[in-house]
Amino acid sequence: MAISERIWIKNPLAILAEQAERGLVIENGIITELVGHAQKPSLPCTTTIDASQWVVLPGLVNGHHHFYQTLTRALPRALNKPLFNWLTSLYPVWAGLEGDMVYHATQLALAELLLSGCTTAADHHYLFPQNITDAMDIQAQAAREIGVRMTMTRGSMSLGQKDGGLPPQSTVQTETDIMADSERVIQRYHDASPGSMLQVALAPCSPFSVTPELMQASAKLAQQHKVMLHTHLAETIDEENFCLQRFGLRTVDYLDSVGWLGNNTWLAHGIHFNQDEIARLGAAGTGICHCPTSNMMLASGMAPVRDLETAGSPVGIGVDGSASNDGSNMIQEVRQALYLQRLKYDAEVSHLDALRWATAGSAKMLGRDDIGSLEVGKQADIACFKLDAMRFSGSHDALAALLLCGAHQADAVMVKGQWRVLDGAILDMDIAALIERHHNCAKRLANKLES
């Protein structure tokens, strides 16, 4: 009988886990043992890895992104605008998306996330021009090839400009088509088993781009198939005013009216809630994904993270789309979350709070209990960072230094017990070639509008 490989990640410089000073043991993609001070693994290990130069974290979990937006970073027509004006300037560009653009954008975003220590990513894809109705299939293929866990949300827009919404008609679908494809995508791709590499959620884009009827139908379908729900909510005051004018309801009242106020829902942004709404969201267990860089870039506001977490809402972190963040770097996003929340609350918001939001918080927000922490029985998703760059010289607390001194790239990343990054490079990937293909797609997309 073949002996199962047992890997001991030994003597880390620091580790985000209790009673694991001497590291952890991995077997068959699962963490099977934490090795405490002055201890050794209980059974012999086939492989021992010296982790003495590594700060070891659970793989970071990105709770909200739009991978396709990596194609429109720093686009002049969208600079220096608040959300609604920013969207209306970019919708005509995004309407030109093609299948190969979605594929290369997904690969590049996942590669960028992986290099920043991210092992699980949720993407919100809601644009389906007529020539790329198979965008979910394209994304699933790209994610398999990169080897990152993904929550793939089947987004949607049905409320075009002629019906009072923001998106142009060429970017919206009929509700019949949306619901039919949503069910197809769930049945084909959703894997609810422990250690799943690909899960599906339903994600109508926002109150200003879908109808209440689509929200209600999505909630019923999600309940039927036991999948999560996701949308943007309370990102700006303009959105609040839109809901009041169109529905006569504030955003949380609207969410409740369409059957979305529950623990199978997570919301992107969640900035403009009052105390009563925070209490209702917390009591329902509705998750909130804090997207600090995007919120600063679009001047949207600041999520009340501590209040939401205290009320009972799972709180995670997301980089958001790479046209409102212009980067897909998860470890840098954690640093942004730390500092932005200190402005809202106080200096006692710690690096451990921010790391919790980006790991266990994001995992719980996505409805997963098999990832997000370094514990026995959890998936072996691990991000390892060196502190050997100039920016870390003179630092003392290694976990704090990771954020305070500005880490931006992992040295090694493991997903499901398999190394995907070593020595700061993704295994089996030609990054230069990927960048060239992606950049060519970006130029072609921008040029389509000009022509």
C-alpha cells in the first residue's frame, strides 16, 4: 500500500494560527495537525519544508471582483467620476466584450490574485452581450487552468435605459433568458462538497439594473438549489435615492421586500446603512463585503465594518473590479481595509482584525466552513510571505509587519495541498505571454468604441 504524503511546514517565522508555533502538517490536501511549541508531528512526515523565512497565513479569500474590468484600467473616459457617471461612461465600452477577452481577463485577474496570496475568489460577472452568452463556461475553464478556488456568480442585468435603468439595452438580457441560464450554470458547475474548487451563486447586479421580479425569481431559484445570493447594495447615496424614487423604499427595505434578507446573501459595499438597518442585517446573518480601495476611488463612502460585525453580519474583504480599484492585489487590499477602518473607528482596529476579515470573515460570508483558517480538518490553502525586502527591514512583529510595511506578493501559495506559487512565480505559467494577450484584448476593446 502506498504511503500517503505527509507534509510538515516547519518552524514558520510567524503563523496566523493558535498553538502552531512549529507549523502544521498536511495530508491529502487537508490540514491534519498543528504543531505547537517544543512539539513534533505525531507521525513521521514524508516531506519537511523549512518555513523559517515565511509568515504563514490561511489563503486570502477575495469576496467581490469583476474580472472583465481588468481590461479597462485607468481608462481616460472613466477617470475622476462618481459611481453612476463612471458606470455610464464604461457600459458602452464593456458592451464590446468578446469571449477571448473574458477568458484572458479571468486568467489575468486570478493570476494577480494568486500572486498576492489569494486562494479563493468570488467574481461577479453580469455583462452578457449577445456574442458571449457562454461567459460562465469561459470563466469556469479559466479558473480550472489557474487552480484557484472560485465562487462564480451568474450575474445579470435586465433593466436597461429605456426602462429607467442605467445600462444600455445592448448589455441587458430578458428575465426568461437570465433564469434559464442561471439554472443551467448551477446544475453544470456548482459543487457543494467540502473542498469544492468551483461554486455558483446568483447575482443580479444592483437595484438600478434589475427588476424586483428578477430579484424575487433569483431568490427562489437559489433556495431551490441551495446556492448563495449576491448583489451590490448601499454603495452610494445616488443608489439610495434611486431606490426611494423607484420603489419607495430604502435599500435594506427593498432587499427584504424581494426575499433577500437572509444568511444566504452577501452584499458588496454596504456603506450607507443606518443603525436600524445594521441591526436587521446582523440579525439576518447577511454578509457584507468591504471594498476599501474601490470605495475611496469612486468617493462612495466608508463601510461601517465594526458595527456590522458586532451586529452579527459576516464581514469580508474584496478588491472589487479592476476598473474601480485598478489592481487585483488582495494583501494590499487588507492593508487598505485596516487603515480606512481606523479612520472610521480608532487606532485599536488591528492588523489581526483586517487579516480576520480577509480570511475567516470572507469564507463565512461566502457560506464556506472548509476554508479561511489554519485548523485541523480545513483545506490546505496557505499563503507564505517573506519579509526580506527593504520595506521590512527593522520590523519586529512579523504578522503586523506584513500589513504595516506593505507586503504585496507572496513567496509561496498552496491550494488544496498543491503548490501553485513557488519563489514568487506561478508554476507552469508564462506570465509575460499572458500579459501580452490580455493587453492586446484591452486595446482591441477600447478601439472598438472609437471605431
